Amino acid sequence: MFTLDSITLRLGGHVILDRASVAMPPKARVGLVGRNGAGKSSLLKMIAGIYEADEGRIEAPSGTRIGYLKQDAPGGLATPFETVLAAAEERAALLDEADTATDAHRIAEIHERLNAIDAHGAPSRAARILAGLGFSEDDQHRPLTEFSGGWRMRVALAALLFSEPDLLLLDEPSNHLDLEAALWLESFLRAYPASLIVVSHERDMLNNVVSHIVHVDHGKTTLYVGNYDQFERQRHERQAQDAAMRAKLEAKRQKLQAYVDRWRYKAHTARQAQSRLKALQRMAPEAEVFDDASLVFDFPSPKEVKPPLMMLEDVAVGYVPGKPVLSHIDLRIDPDDRIALVGRNGNGKTTLARALAGQLSPMDGQIKASGKLSVGYFAQHQIEELVSEDTPLQHMERMMPEAKPGEVRAHLARFGFSGDKVGVKVSALSGGERARLSLALVTRDAPHILILDEPTNHLDVDAREALVQALAGFGGAVIVVSHDRHLLGLIADRLLLVDGGRAQEFDGTLEDYRDSVLSAARAGKGKSGNGMSQTEAPKDTLSKAERKEKRKAAADARERTKPLRKAIADAEADMKTLTKKREVVDAKLIDASPAQASELMKQRGQLTREIEEAEARWLEASEAVETAMAEVDA
């Protein structure tokens, strides 16, 4: 068992952890969660031995090997394959000793130990891990100096996974990965044979990998059994109970205050009033729950434009004349489209996004767009380009020079920047706040198409959920590149596979795509020269005229089913709201009196009926949309 016993950690004069305690079961698979800045990464570094606790102690079984992914990317002339193999330090030491050992007994011991640790199978295991993280066979044997920092961090991750420590510590391991590599990593961690602690904001990873959740909040740690969804249900129940307790406490406080106010100056009751006044003072006020500005996203909906918003006809795009990255792109974008661009990093997703945003002109073909079309494009580099000494207000004023001051502030408020927050320098903002500011900047004109390239990298789980809800209510088209499967699953209804120099519709759901990626990884198929494992794209045997006719039919079907899609979204929102209300009722039932329980059961029954009605509406509308789209494919 791994135990944190009354740990206090101070950094820069601030208390990060305050007498935090948690006992993790043997071979536990723990997800470390909490708001950005809560101390998750600091806790992980303390377990890894990088930080030392000011108070308390950490207890682990004797001889526990702890593996931690450092933020320094490996470099030099060594290859990824050599770097990963070198991570098995015992194997490397034994092989070196075997070359020089002369004592027959020692040589036998060495080879016995090499067999025990499967030293001879290590090269193939290293190659499989590297392949899973996106390295082709050729790339595995290129010098590290030829790779970008992000790819070298993948090598560091591969080396850590290969070393197979007794306690594996991972801090946002999917940050440098594309969706395909993140899917492989999730599959690998599910089968990991030892203990692991992972800091992640990927809801699907936390649901599919971990068996326990440790919630870090206000310096304290609380252990929950189960995955993230189970943790969230338990937390909501606890919050409902806390709210009920606060209500009882407030009622008691008001009763005491009324007694004190009435009798404290009467001679015959002064003593009783004084005792009640002391009791009132001992009832320290509970921390109030404020609306969290870091969860505010409100995208302004654009003015209506007749569809299609944009048409790409046999388009080729790239950077070097005569060498397009993508060719023969046929795509129609309508106002209600929700499109996810999928495919390995390096295959051209960002190139396509830039072309749609108007930052790249087509080398061939045509891009037709409405004259009134406005496009908002968010990419990670925009966060780094914010002026550190300027404030959100100054950034927005530059982008909206003709707007009135009230309009500028109103738009910033849509993204949680109001009051004094508009005057805080960017250098003092968190990563999530900078991401929200960048989103505010690119949506200032209420774009008809919103293109988001990895929008969740700096957002925690709650902020990502708020972003999903905001995008669901956005009145324009959304095109997103993300490794966050939870976000894609809730937002996207079309998948565009960018692969092999093409961008084509993927015929299936996100889960179908996940299965195809993992099947290809297991089979070791389709490794390209740039180190990207390819998912097989559908063969396109239609003529250009037939493709155009099919696109028109699909667009007409989407337009006809627009009310149905709205009905689906409304039903989903109703189900979520009603389910939360029922969870609150369930929490109240725990301590309810018989009379209260009777009323609460009536409420629960009514909520259950309303949930079932919403589910029926959702199913009816979903089947109608599916039938309409199936007629197009027939």
C-alpha cells in the first residue's frame, strides 16, 4: 500500500497541500483530479522525490521503483529505439557484464536473470511501444536531433512505459499526442500490470483506465472508489448533502440571532443571550459556492447565412509549389455542421484547418464561400503570441477598434473576464485563462464557422465540460481537431479522415474509428515514412459528378433534418438536467424523515417519468435522422 500521511507542502510561500492524507490500495490505478492550480502536479513531483514535503511522510513498500515522466525531452544522436532500450537499466547492465564476465557461475546467473526479465524480447517490445506512439520503423532509427520537441517527448514517454516501474506516474501524458496515439496509450495503460497514478483532464481516459480517483481540492486529498463518472456522481451527492447541511446551519444561525437581538439587553435574559451569542460566533460560516469564472464560455451566435457556408471542389493545398499536402478535397460545410478532423499528426489536419480559415490559398480547385462569411480560427500558437504585459481589455480593444467600451467589456464577460479581471496582465493569467482569452479574441466577430485546433490543452475537466456545453449552443458550424475523445463524442456528428494526402468522410462513428485505429495498431499495418500509422481510408470509386451529386443529397438531407437535430440536442439537455435533479433528490432521501421521504419519492417518480419522456423524444428523433441519412448512402 502507498500512503500519504498528513502531508504539507509549501512552494513560494504558498501552502499547496495542507495535511493531506490518502492510502492507495496495492496495484491501484489512480486518477489525480482537481481544478487547475489545485496542486496535482506538485503532489506527483513530491511522490517522485522531486519536491520534499514540509511536514508528514510518504510510505511505500520497500524497493518500490517509481517512474516519472520528466518535462525535459531527450536529445542527441541516439535513436528513439536506442533511447527506449536504454531505459531498461538492469538489462543494459547485465548485457555489458555478460560481455566481460569470466566466472562460469556468474555467467549462468546473468543469463538466468536475463531470461527472467525477458531481455531477448525487449527489442520487439520497445518497437511496439514506439509504433503505438506513432513512430514508423524508419523513424525509430533516426537521430533524436531530427525530431521536434513534441516527438522527443513521445520518446521519453515510450522509454518510461518500457521501463515498467512498480509505480508509474504520468502528468497529462496525452498533451503531446494526437487522438490515435492517445487511443493506443489508453489501451496500453488499461493492461498495465503495476500501480499507476495519472494526472489527466481526459474524461474518457479516467473512465476507462483508473479504478480510484484522488480529488485534490483546497490543499486536501479525498479518495473515491471507481472511475471519473462514478466520482462525479459521488461528489454531486456530497455537495447536495453539504448544501442541505448549510441550509440547516443557516436556519439555526438565524434562530439564534433572532434570540440574541431580542434578549441580549434585557437584564433577566442577558446571560442566556450571551451564551447564544457565543454559540453563534462558534458557528463559523461555511465557504460559499461562487460561480467559477474559469468555467465561462459563451460563443456569440452569428447572423444567419444561406447554406452552404463553404464549398471545396477538387481542392489541393500545401506549402511548396507542386507538392500539395492534401489533394482532391471535396467538402461542403453547412451552418449546423459539427465536423471532427481525425488522422495522425503530420497528415495535414492543421493544413486543412488553415485552408478553411483562409490562411492558405488552394493550389488547385476552388473554395467557394459566402461573401458575408466570417471564420474564427483558434490554434495553440495564438496563446503563446499573447502580449504578456498587456491586459485582456487591451488585447480586445486592439481587435475591436471601432467598438464601444461597453461592447468590448461585454464580449470579454462572455468568457469570464469581468470586473478587475479585465485589467490583469496576461503574464499573471493561468493557462486556462489564456486559452479563454484567445477564444474570446477569435470569436469577436461572431463567426459563422469556428475552427478549433486542440482547444482543450490548457483546460481541466470541468472547464472542458463547460466548453462542450457552449459549443452545443453555438449557432454556427464547428470544425475541431482534438485528442479529447469525450469532447469529440459530444460535439462531432461528422468525421473527416485526413490521411494519405486526402481528406474524406469516415463512414462510421467515433467508436468505429477508435476500433479501426486499435485494430491497425495491433496488426502493425500501414506505417508511413513520416512515422504516422495510417487508418485505411475508404476507396473512392465515384466520378466527380457523382461525388458532387452525393454531396448535394447529403446537404439537402442535413437541411431537412435540422429540426430533428435540434430536437435531439434539446432532449439530451433535458435528460442531463433532469438526471441531476433526480440525483439531488436521491441525496436528500438519505436523511429524510418519513413525511419528507414520501414527498421526495413523489418528486423522484415525476422526474423519472420526465427522463423517460426525454429519452423517447431523443430516440425518435435519432432514428428519423439516421433513416434520412441512410437514404442518401443507399
